[in-house]
Amino acid sequence: MKDKKKIRVEFRKNRSKAPRPTDLTRKYQGNQEAVEEMSGREMVRAKGDISRKRTIIASDDGVPVVSGENLEKVISGRVVQVNGLLVDVQANDGNMYRCTVRRLLKTLATDERNAVTTGDKVQFFPDGQSKAVDHESGENLATGVIQTVEPRKGILTRISKNREHVLVSNIDQVVFVISLCQPDLKPHLVDRYISGAIAGKIKPILCFNKLDLVDPAEFQWLVGYYSQLKIPAFLTSTLDGNGVSEIRSLLIGKQSVFCGQSGVGKSSLLNAIQPGLSLRIGEVSDVNQKGKHTTTASKLVPLEKGGWVVDTPGIRQFELQNQDSSEVESYFLEFHPLIPKCTFANCSHTHEKGCAIKREVFRRTIQPNRYMSYLGMIGKQS
């Protein structure tokens, strides 16, 4: 077990100090004795939210840990699904629990939107006195309270309402499902997907779906270009089974997540990969070409041949946390061998003379669409 220590942590501020009167010093003007008396008995604090701090027991990496006389009762498990304030956790012995989250975890001041997410490895105390009903299976589930979340690795995250939204954690790879039509293909969104995977230290896999609705010859270049970057890419169709077996083989023994817009066919593809899942599928609106949400929560699903897969709700925007050019350039694998050849060490690849990347874009050895995606991510696209 990691060494424990006491640390001071900030909590989310939910109370504000009443602002001081605007005429606090006006009535003391010209009366120096009154001013001196006031300074000795009244403390004026800065405006705004009050400070909230607390001392907690944490590991060396700052993660709250379980301590106390009930330590032997703690159970380890993994979050299977999050439904609002309720969290389904599968313990290491295979039993399912429906848990709430310890208040300490929910009030820690972090940049993350959610304290617990699908895929998290957690420790919790079981509550042997109450039961919860699983609405899908109708079974009674034991209940518990999540005490701590272990450090995450392999995370898929995006920015939502100016806060980090971790979609899923502790995964090996992400299968981005992109429709070739209905809704239409968005190349810049594909590049954002890839960048998000690289930033989270996850292997990206591209699945260009609905091949049966288009001319395959028009999209072969996509597979070729991304394959040259050593990013697995496939043209798939759940109607005729094209590419399904290839995707299925990549999932065996891995922790994977399926991600993409609503209506691109994530649930349909998973149903084709493992018949019997019976995941709900929806249709695409004829008016705005946007899919309707059928998957409402990310859920960890075990695969017959080993491994887990997560089906996530559709996302319509995928904003990255870091917009700095020096960071974003690392997400574009074809840039890597060219960066040292730029004239300036701090080249942003936007306006500088002697930029090796701009030169290769002009020569078409780098796809212009990829370069435009880069400019969009650093906010330089006109």
C-alpha cells in the first residue's frame, strides 16, 4: 500500500461572504481616532468566494485513501456504469453493487466535471442493510459508498462547459466510429478524435461506417492515409458485415471504448461484433442530419472472447483541453520528423518563414485538411 500522509486540499466553493458595505470608511473620514479603533477590531477580507480547505489522509500522489478501524471492510472494484448520483460497481469477486459517492470526493476542487466515471477502479464500503433494484435485470443489488478512486490511466476526455469531462478511464484503445454519410463525414472531427486519444495515451482506431451507402472507391484514400500514420483504419458496414471481423479481432483481451457522434452506428456495430448484446439503436434526423441519443450512459460490457468494451452516448462536439501549438503539434504524427527542420525552434507552423511543415503541405505530402485541422485546434484558422 502506498505511504499515507496528511495534506491540505481545496474544496469547491459553495458559499460566498456577504460583500462589505460600500461606505465602510466614508463615515470615518476626518476622524483618525475612529479609523485606528476600526483597524483594531475589524478585518476586511477580499471580495468573492470564501476559502474552503481541509486536511485529509492521502497517498503520495494526492489521492484520498481509506483509513480507520473499518479498513478491513473495504472492497475493491471497477465502475461499470454511472447513472446520475448512482454508480454501479463490479467488485473483484464479480458481485455487483449500487453505490453512492463519498461527499469528500464530490467536493474536492478539481478541474474535472465528474468525480467518478465509467472504468474507474475504486474502493468502497458495502452497506449490508439496504438493497437497490436493477431496472434492467430486475435483480436486487447490494449497496455501498465509494470512498476513493485510484489514479486513472488511459483516459478519454474532452472539454464540456469549460470543465474537463472524462468519458471513460483505464482503457487501452478507443474505436472512433465515423459515418461516411447520414450524418456526413467530418474530417476535422476525425483529427480531433485522434488528438484526444494521443493526449490520453490511448491507441486510436478509426472505423468509417455505413460503407453500404456510399461508393467505396471515394473513401479508400482515408484508410490509406491514416494507415501510413500507423493508425488502424477500416471501412465497415453492419448491413453486409464488411470490416466487422477485423474490428472484432482488435477487441479481444483489450479494454476498449466506442466513441462517436449520435447516429453513426456505434451500437449497431457492437451488436454485429457480439450478437446478443441487443443494444438500442436509433435513426438520423432527415432535417438536420444529426443522430438521436439512444445510448444514455457509458456502460462497461464484457466480451465473450475476453476484454471489455464501453458504448458511450453520442457526442456532437469534441474540444481538447490544451490548445497550445507546441502541444497540439505532437498530436499530428506526420509533423514529428519535420519539426526539427523548421528554421525557428519555436515555430508555430502558421506564419513563419522556413517552416518545414508548411512546405510539405504545399507539396501535398501532408494532407491540407490535416493542416487545417491543426490550425483549427490552435485557434488560428481563418
